[in-house]
Amino acid sequence: MAEPFLRVDHLSLVVFQENSLRQILDRVSFNLFPNQVMGLVGESGSGKTMTSLAVMRLLPRTIKVTGGHIWFDGQDLFALSEHEMRRVRGSRIAMVFQNPRAALNPLVRAGDQVARAVRLHQDLDQSGAYGAAIDLMQRVGIADAVNRARAYPHQLSGGMAQRVLIAMMLACQPRLLIADEPTTGLDVTIQAQIFELIKDVQRETGAAVLLITHDLGVVSEVCDRVAVMYAGQIMEVAPVQELFAHPCHPYTQRLLSSVLRVDRLSSLDNLEALAPVSAASSADGCLFASQCPLVTPECLQSRQDLFDEQDTHIVYCCNPEAIR
Amino acid sequence: MSMEALLRVENLHKYYREGPYVIHAVNGISFELFPGEAFGLVGESGCGKSTTARCILRLERITAGKIFFKNQEITALPPAKLRAWRRWMQMVFQDPNESLNPRFTVRAMLHEPLYLHGLYRREAQILEALLRVNLEKEHLNRYPHQLSGGQKQRVGIARAIMTNPEFVVLDEPTSSLDMSLRIHVLSLLHRLQREMNMAYIFISHDLSTVRHLCSRVLVMYLGRVVEMGRTEDVFNDPRHVYTQALLSAIPIPDPTVRRQRILLKGETPNARLLKPGCGLQDRCPFVRDDCRSPVPFIDLGNGHQVACVLANETPTISKKTGGT
Amino acid sequence: MFKLNIARPEELQDYSRRQSAVNSRFRSRGLRQALRYPLFVLGVLIIAVYLLVAILGPQLTPYNPTETNPQSVFKPPSAEFRFGTDNFGRDVFTRVVYATRLDLMIALLVATSSFLIGSLIGGLVGFYGGWVDSVVMRIVDVMFAFPAFILAMAITSALGDTVQNVIVAIAAAYTPYFIRLTRGEMLKVRTQQYADAAISVGNPGWRVMLVHLLPNALTPSLVQMTLVAGWAILDAAGLAFLGLGITPPTAEWGVLVSEGAQRIITGEYWVWLFPGIAIVLAAFAFNLVGDGLRDINTREEQ
């Protein structure tokens, strides 16, 4: 099997909050291969955004890494100096955020911002860079790119602004793209367009994509592989088809059954709602134990990862009942 | 059994003046609401659904059109008289963080509707409403900033049902909530509706939610009605191109489902530049000449109405495999 | 900016302990918060002292503020006359103490009356708008064209030299501030969802404005109130110094300073220095409190 492009290995983060240490991530591990879209799915508070920030090393100062490593293309990201990391960010790993208009400079026209990104990574003069910027904007599906390039961010719609950001990102030709809920607040028809765009970009450039979302529909349609998170712990990792066809971890099963589909009716009365993520203690055990139908006494003490034969489907559960 | 419509909206128009421009937010919406039914008002951002709801509750001044409540015209009632009718029509607002007055305790907020409408047995009624929304007595003395998002939203719901209204307008009540909370609130709303025999006007951009809660639905685009009918008809057999595009854009959490996606070109046009004819004419892949003149409603039976010239001709484009 | 914080498990215990220690030193959260703003606390303490002096007043000194005493003219500070005596032999300390009562009263009355009247007007016009709003705001604009002190001077000259007129004059000069502030907040608050909620529940307009919106629109005005109190002291003293408003023999800081002004060259510093310090310190303290309140509020919003 090929070497993983991105390897997150037993990553743990803590923060000091309300007079105690709170575990944000607990031994999070997963692999991402080139030319693959990997989804990180979970509810809010599950730690998915923190994971992505950790990969970019953009964690706020109050958060401390208490364990684990992140290997990117063979390099230990935690061993790099801030200066070296800055060269990785943007050019080799790029991130697309939730609120596109907030990520753009409100005082600079869209086209100029893309042109600046181009100049950072290619040796072109101003007019050459501007021309390349227009090309990029057309490539990401911005109609009437020449006129749109002269617009300021506040004059752009949400979807348009997100495309501008993706254009800027393309200018840098990253090998890994992290997208953190890139379509929050965008209309569903625009959402479909943006995800088509991300998939096109991925296919063209062969980059790896880490997609963070809470929407299982998006996971099903966009991702190749998915990791399910709960309360800072990874519960299950599997290829997308596998996860929906044979969800092994009780949390995954609960998650899937609690989703309302637009093409199928579920009974509102029988839906088992998930209890919200409770503030975690710093135990070593599984945080889903209190709600888990397969709980064993061992679950409170430690966590085990159970693999299938091909090493593609990983379930973090102590109970061998989980894998059938 | 024919029922008298509880609420009748006739040809509602609402225009805003913004500098030199006129924004046509609502352009001739007509519909009826029957006692005890859950009626969904769906569309993407900017379609005018929230504005329509605010007009119905007279939170905005109506430019043209009529509104009848129990056959009494309330369009132009003076504020003093209108207030008496308000106890029968209440609203649950979108953002629980903004719709509760930060200086009021929960008790004060729940007490006020009773006080204003001269209803008695207040303490008992307040407690009853509180318990109906799964809150506890101890919450009565809390201020909004001491409550969680889900609790705040439930206070908003309790406030709306205090006077036993005939119908409640719910403006995206679950949009700002977590996945796990969403289901709690939805099943709560479902139960309340049956217990108290209230009608709902449920406004949402989330079609899965609407499908599960509402028996009839109205799809809006650019301030106009695009399609209207029973939920099963509109969702299983959408006839307007926009409805089909909307439904096909929603990601389904099931990799086995194969669908054909209808992609609309471009983005929703500005509500300032309104052309006669169908609002979708610039984006529709099947546009014809007669789409540019005012589009008549085509009645497909059972209350299923479509404002599209192609309603009868084109077979449903996005027939899905499987699903109910 | 983004420093990577790697902590070894042993370090975590220490870190945790240190943070808890910091938090537990000040049990009350309010106190802990207030102590983050030492200048604010300083301002509050100074005003507290002034209030104490004002309240205890006569008990702090055996002398009479207006009784003249020809034998003790221009005596320097001593054990007998703590701040010395003035040209009429009156004890300066006594005069300063009695002046404290008068000046604080002026400050508080001016601040509260201009706050109440200005906020009410501002809330009303902000909520209802219309032509009344335009008219009121134009009047406010005209008043803003004049410095507050000039306005106060004009009004006092017109009305006459009494304490009440001084209060009225200065309050009138500052009312426009509150009108503008509260109106601005009201415009903001009016568009909040809870305003709509109040209407849809069945509140008549005036109740929405008074009970729901106005309390939320007053915060900047409350801050401004403390600042205005400080400015009122300066204005009242300034007017008295110029011979308007409060006149001798009434004990008022400005009056005292004007009486001592002639002595600057001749060297009897104690006649003008102590009332002068009283004025400056009081205004300074109110400023600290006002600024501190503003900072605390801005922090809270963040």
C-alpha cells in the first residue's frame, strides 16, 4: 500500500477552561492518501476544526499539544520552525474557511487579490499575474471574470467569494487542501456547485482533500473515505461505501439513523436523538460509553482499534461485537 | 369535509426602496392555511419567504395584496385593533440569541403575552407551557445569557404558545441549532402541533426538515410562487424546473442512490432587476420564449399547482431509483 | 503569532495548578473583573472619598465657612488651620469641605437630569422617527455648534446667578449629548429580533420602546453620565471663576479659586491651590470611572 500523504498519529490537544483541563482531541489518528477526498465528520464540538487547525499549525495560543505527530509528505510538521511552516502553509497545504467574505481583504479588489497570490508562487510581472488571475477565475467557474475581478469582496455573493478563494488557492498549487465547512450559509444549489468545483480541482491537480463537515449527505457524495469523530475521539474510519453500507461503531449507527433524508420519510417519534457532547473528563476510555449499547467495563478504561483484513475499515471499539 | 381556511393570503406584494432601486421582495404570493395543518414555505436565501411571513404578521408594511384571518381582512387594521388579533397568530424567530430580550427573565417573557391579552391563571399557565417544551421550573428565573442555544429556542417556542394561538409562524427555527438539538426541537414541534391543534407556517431552506414536518408545501423563488401542493406530491413528483433543481442539489447520505443533477447556470439574480415572466428564465436549461411573459398556474389536481409552462409536458427529469 | 505549544504531561500539572491559583485568588467574579482595571478602581475610590467628605462635612471641621475672622487673615497651613486662611480669615479647609458638598450636588444633579431628559427624548425620537425626529436632531445639531461651556454661560447670564440656574444651564448644555447617544442606540436596538418579538406578542408601540428597547439602549448613556458629572464640576467652577452663577461668599471651588487667583503672585498659594486640586482631582476621578466603564463594556461585548 502506498505511503499516506498525510498521517495524523495519536494527536492530543488540551485547553485550560473554566478551572480545569479540557481534552479537545484524544489520540486522533488517520491517514490521507494523494488523489483522495477524505471527510472528517462529526457534530459541533467533536474536534474536527481543531484537527484541521493542528495540521496547519494555526492553533490559538491557549491550546497545547500533549501528544502525537503529524507527518506530511514524510516531514514531521511539529519539528519545523515557524519560518519553515510558513512556507508550507499556503503553498503546499491550503485551507478554505467557512465564511469566504471574511477571509478576503475588504479593501482590495478580487482580481488583485488573486493576482497577488499568483505572484507569490510564480515569477510574473503585474500584468502577467493579473492575466493569470483572470484565467484562474474563469477556471473556477466565475462567469464574466473580467468584470468580477474588479469587484470588492462585499460586492460578491457568498458563492462567488468562495470561488475567488478557491482561485487564490489554485494559484499556489497545493498538494493538500483542507476545506472546513466551505458551504455554511450558502444556498443548496450553490453548495452543489462548489463541491463540484472542489472535486474538479482535486481531479485536475491530483491533490489530497481533507473535507470537514457535519453533513452526511455531503460525505456520501463528495468523499472517498471518511473518519467519524465524537467528543475529540475518532470512532470509525472507512471508505465511504463501506461506512454507509456497514457502519460498525454504535455511534456511527446512531448518527446515520438520526439523519433526516429528503428522499425518504423517517418517523419523527422514533428518532433517537443523540445527547449533546458532554464536557469530557480526562479519562483514557471511550467518551461514547455512557450512551453506547455495546458498552463493556473495559470501555471506560481504554480504547482499542479493531481492523478489518484489508486495513481500510478501522473501528475504535473494545467490543468485538462491533465488527461482524 | 371542506374546511374554512384559517388564513388566506391574496396576491401579496412587498417592495423595498433602497436608494434609487426598488427591491421586489415579494411578488404576488397567494395561499391558504387550514386549521391544524403544517404548511411549509421553502426557498433559498433571498426568495422572500421571511418577508412574506413578516408581512402576514404585520411586522412590515404591505405594499399590495390582502390578508384574511378567519375571513376577516386584517391587511389594513389599525394597530390598536390588530393587537387583539395577535393572540391568535404568533411567531418563533430564527435566532434564539437575538429574539430574547437580554434584560428579561424567562418568567417575564412568558408572563407578558398573558398580561397583554388579559388572560388569567398566569402562574399555572406559565409552568404548563414551560413543561410542554421540556424545560424545568428552575429555568424561570434565568436570563437568556444563562441558557444554552437549544434552551433559548425552546423559550421562544413557549412564548409563542402561551396564548394558545391558532397558528404559529416558525422562521427557520432549527437553522442555528446543532444536529442533535435539531431533532429534539423538531419532534417537540411535531408533538406540540398535534397536542394543541395549531397550524404552522414553517419557513425553512432545509427541505429534509420540511418534508418530515409539513403536510403541504410552497416553493418560492424571487418572491413568486413556483410550485405548491401536498408534500408527497411536490417532493415525489416535482414539476417545476426549479423545484427539481433544488431537490437534486440536496446531498443524500446514501452512496447507492444514483441521481441526475439539474444544474442551473449562474446565481440567483438581484431582486432589483425583475423581469416579467418566470424568475428562472436566465438560468433554466429548458427555457422557451413563452417563459418571458407572465406564467400561468397549471393545476395538476389535488391542490398541486405549478407555475411552469413545461409542467405537463416534460416528464420528471430527476426520477430517482429507490426511495419512497 | 502562532507558536506551537507542545506540553509534556509533567508540565500539564504545573500549568493547571498555576491557572487555578490565579483564578481562586479573587473569589468573586465581579471583583476579579474590576481589578483588571486598576484605574477604574482608583477613580471609584477617589469619588468615594469625596462622597465621604461631602456627607460628613460639618463634622470634619469646627469652623464656619462664611464667618470672617480679621485676626487670622492669610495664615499659612498649620495645625490650627489645616489649609490656612484666606483674605477674610476664613479657614480654607472648611470652605473646601463645604464646597465639596455643593459641587458634588451640582455634578450629580446635572448628570442625572440631563441623562434622564436626554435619554427619554433620544429614545422617543429614535423609535418613532418621522419629522419630529428631524426637527429635534436639527436643534441638537445647533446646540452642538456651541461649546458646552459657552452655552452654559449664555443661559446663566440670561437666567440669573443662582445655584439652581447654574444646574439648569449646565444640564441643558449636556442634554443634547444624551439625546444623540440614546437615539443612536435606539436605532440599533430597534432592528433586533426581540423588538419584533415584542410587537408580535402584542405590545403597543410605546411599551415596546419603554420596557423592551430603552433599557437596552442606555448603556453608552450611563457611561456618558459619569463623564458629564466630571465636566459639570469644571463648568460650574469655571462659571464661578468668571463671576457668573455662584458668587462669593458661597463656598464653591471655583469661587475659592477666583478668590485666591489674585494671590498667585503674592505667594499665599494655599488659598487657590487646595480648591484647585479639589477640582482637578474630582474631574479626573469621574473621567477614570467613565473611561473604565466604557472599557469594561467593550470587553464584555467581546
